[in-house]
Amino acid sequence: MAAGRGQKATLASVAAQANVSKITASRAFSQPEKVHPETLQRIRQTAEQLGYVVNAAARNLRAKTSKTIGIVNPDMANPFFGGLTRLMTLEAQKLGYDTLVFDSYESQETEDRIIDKLISYNVDAIILSVISNDHHYHPSYMKRLETLNIPVVLVDRELEVSHCSGVYIDNLDCGLQAGRWLLEQKARRVVVVSGPENSSVARDRVTGLQAALQGKVASLEVLHADFFMDVAWQETSRWLADNEAPDYFVGCNNQISLGIVKACIEHKLPLMKQVNLFSIDEVSHAGIYGFHFPCVSHDLQEIAWQAFNLAIRRVTDGDSKPGKVVVRGKVVQ
Amino acid sequence: MAAGRGQKATLASVAAQANVSKITASRAFSQPEKVHPETLQRIRQTAEQLGYVVNAAARNLRAKTSKTIGIVNPDMANPFFGGLTRLMTLEAQKLGYDTLVFDSYESQETEDRIIDKLISYNVDAIILSVISNDHHYHPSYMKRLETLNIPVVLVDRELEVSHCSGVYIDNLDCGLQAGRWLLEQKARRVVVVSGPENSSVARDRVTGLQAALQGKVASLEVLHADFFMDVAWQETSRWLADNEAPDYFVGCNNQISLGIVKACIEHKLPLMKQVNLFSIDEVSHAGIYGFHFPCVSHDLQEIAWQAFNLAIRRVTDGDSKPGKVVVRGKVVQ
DNA sequence: CTGAAAGCGCTAACAT
DNA sequence: ATGTTAGCGCTTTCAG
């Protein structure tokens, strides 16, 4: 057994030492403006001496709101999600919210368990990028979250649920912009490496590309991978074994683009010379290794801000309806 | 104000519905082996129906242990720390522990606040990679953690505190191994890009290198950067402007190595041909971009496992003394 | 601006 | 194997 926590300072001990009631001491930390400045200072000082820290468990048990937001990502190691999360956490800090951050490892079981955890922690809202790419994915926890009236903000990956807010990327527009840019470059042979076939994100991006390029380029071929590097690499590599390299590859997200890069380099193709890559999302580390690939880039700061604010709005104004924000990317370089 | 949480199932409601006392229901979730199988099943089923989830706040308030470990990193976007954290979280899951993960952004103020948060959440232990590289950094929260008897496991960055466990890398050995390897390659001119001068990690690595190489190579020069990419890049770049490229650069961590890569590529030096790079820690994404740099690599899985287990040992056996583990890397490629 | 009482939901410590 | 009692540390509610 644990050798006993050293005596932990509690509100009671601080209050006693500072000659006030518990509730006044409590207010010194949660609503300082309601406490007389002098009293406040005395309490704060006593707390400092005793090393007092509010007990989150006790507070959350009693208080209406935990001032805590849960954030769930499918893969923190992906700079898109990792970056978003860091920015959201920063945003949260400014408004005095805590964030509980979890990685679902693209696993449905883990996602389920995490949501339960967040419910268990009484989070005020959840910002969630679901694991699935499938529009029709209908996770079992959604009903429960709705009953419990815990607001959910979906990020990037949309679901067919009416009660969730969401921040999405205009994927069709991504494709259109990419396509228009390729036309300006007089691209002739284009090979798109797409995400999974059931992914609406992937589908919309490809649809946009096709709409912009159809009939205006010599050839437009679409390979299907998933949203990870390895499959994209293998698919691209296989394709390169049987075909002559195109003017342009298009990678449908950052991981896919990495796969394309790897395949091209292994095949000793001169990237940025005969063969080019256009990416949707920036290609991680490309600049370091001397590549400057054109891409459609999204403002993570804006996405993070929008997501966090959609969450907060529903927390502080219980009557507000779910909101939806669509963010457009822009071509870089 | 929030439009009221939908009625949340509590232990009381589950107990009533299942015709047992609260405590039996409680045990169904925390010590199921102490409940008759039939009763257990009935309770579980009722809970499922009502969508019951244990209230972590209430549990943590009453229970001796929160079964929760705090993990604090200076920079989750660094694959070394990000990877470690993911592995530790996995490890924790296996043993039924939750992890609360925070990023201190290399900021002392943030680190302080995070530690308070973790105390507030009643974590059983904290696994911490401190922000500072300085051996003599003496964070104010340490005294408090000791008083509260919350075990701390330091990872990677050591401090002069007696009551913390720690998992460290054998940095001197890193340098020695790197040096021996360079000798085998018949390196003649070597330039080391080191971390900050007050960092013992950096100092030990350099010392090891010097011990192995001194007098056995034509020249051995040491540049000082910090542990981030940008400064390393600038320093290397500046040096390259005034000097002829060496046989080998040595990067003292993964971020520094990236900086060296960037500088070399900008200077159009043929990496892996005339100029080579030896890295301590693997160079992120190098393989994708076609580079296979030799490096001293550390087994993150082992570090994660050791750290987590040092933490757990002190939680479950309150009498155990702080432990120290030193992990050795090995040369790859 | 400050306070007294009540109780959030759960589990430790004893019963039985 | 199950139950009873008490209380964790805080904030709500109602009073001054």
C-alpha cells in the first residue's frame, strides 16, 4: 500500500489558518471578485504557504461545470491532428478551460473507451475527430452523449448525426483548387493517389479534381490507398513499376503524399523536375529535405479556434443549436 | 447556463434497479471478483441499459488511489517524446491505469501549472521529462510533490533531486559508440553540432565523442546550438559558409540532425556521399526522403516500459526507494 | 461581502 | 457474498 500521502492541504485547513469560513476560501479560488481584496490576499498567501491546490475531484463532483473539454484524435503523430490539438489546448487555456487529450489510435474499441472516460470525467464538451472515414459510421456512444446533453464538435471527419456541431474542410474545393492550379502549370498526365473508397473526404477531393481536369488533361488516373503512408507508398510503387511516371502526382493528404515521395525516390525519379507532386495538406519535413511541393494548405489555427468556440458556445449557452463551419484551404507556393 | 445534463445514471439508480445495495453495485465495477456471478451480470446489464458510467470525480474523491498516472513532455511534436508517451499510455492501459497527458511546450510556467493540475487530479504518480536541460534546474514543485508523497519518474533529462526515480540514456556511451563507429569508417574531419552548453545530455555525448576520437582524426570541431532544429540549422549554415564541408557531421539529437540536413541541402552538399551525417537518435522521415543516416538509436519501448514500471512500483509498494535505470543505445545501419 | 448547512456520488471500514 | 454507516473536499443554496 502507498505509504500515505503527506498531509494534503484542504480548503478547510486553508480557511482555518486564514480565519475565514470554507466557503469564503472556496470563492477566493473560483470567484475571486466576490471576495474582499484584503481577505483574498490573506487566503491566497495562506494557500501558497500550505501548498494548497484545489482538489479537482471534489470540485467536479459538486460543481455544475468541470471547465474541462475532452479532445480525441485518431492519431496524434499525424501533424495535422497533433497540431490542431496543441492549438486547441492553447485556446482553452486562454478561457480557463482544461483539456483532456486522448489518442484513439484509429481503433473503434479505444474510441469507445475514451468517450466513456470523458463522460466519467464530467467534461463539458467533446471535440472529436472520429476514427472512421465512413460517413455512415454510427458510433454507439453518440446516443449516450446526446442523452447526457454533452455537446460534441466533430472535426475534419463528418458523420450523419444531427446533434453534433462540426468543423469541416471544403474538400470539393480542395480538389477544384488543386485542379485549377495543375491546369495553370499545363499538367498533362496526372495520377491521383486517393484515400479509402468509402471516405467522403477522399471522394470529394477526387471529385473536385476530376471536375476541374476532366477533358483538359491528356490523362487522369486515380489510385486508391488509405490515409496512411504505407499503402500509398506500395500502391504508387506498384504503379510506377508498370507505367511511365506522370507529370504530376496528387496526394490526397499528408500521409499519402509522404508515400508518394518515398515511392518516387526509391524509383530514382527526379522529384520537382520531370515528376512533380501536388499535395493536399502540407508534406511533413519536405522543406528540410529540400523539397518545396505545392499544396492546398489549411489554417490549423482557424480550425482549432472554430472548433473550440463551437464547443464553448454550446456549453455556455445551452439553447444554442449545433453549428457547422466549413473551412477553405488555399494553394501555397 | 447549460440546459441541464440529461438525467445521469448513478450507482444508486443502478443499485435500485438491480435490487442490490449501492456498495454491491460499486463492487461490480471495482472488484467484480467479490460479487456473485449472477448478481454481477444483473448489475452489469442494468448499467448497460441505463448507460451508467462510473463518475471519476466521486471515485477519486473517496478512493485511496485514482489509478491515474500523469505524463508530462516538453514537446509532444518531437517524435522521441511523442513516441514515448504513446507507448507509456499503452503500457498503462494493460495494467488498468489511466494516463493524463500534457505538453509543457518547453515553458517553465506551463510546467508549473501542469504539475498543479496533476496534483489536483490526484494522480498516483508523475512521469516527467522536464523542460530544462540544466542539471541544476530546481523546479519549485518538487518539494511539494515530495511532501505529498507523489512519486516522480524523470525521463531523459536528469535533475539533482534524490527522491525521484529516473530513466536515463547513457549519453557518454552514445558518444563513445558514435566515435568508435566513425573511426571504423575512417572519418578524418568531424564536426559535432551539440546542444546547449549547460545541458548535461549534450555535454556527455560530446565528451564521449571526444574521448573516442581525440587524436585519432584530423580534426574534431564542436558547434553549439540548442536542442531545436532552427538554431542547429543556422549554426551549421554559418559554419558551412566559412569552411569546407567535413567528412562527417554528428547531430546530438534528432532535431539538431534535421537542422544539419537542412543546412547541407541548402548548401547543395551531396549528403551520404562526400558529406555524411551521423545522428544520435533517428532522423525523422529520413528514410522517406531517401536518406539512411547511421545513428545511435534507443529502444523507446524499453524506456517507456521502465518508466511506467518504476512509477507503478512506487505506487503499489510505498516503501520502495526511488529507482534509476540507464538505457544504452545501439548503432543502427 | 461573508457564512451555515446540505449533499454531490462514490468507496473504506466495519459488520453480518 | 452482501449490507450499513460515514465521510472524502468541495460548491450550491439560502441567509444574513
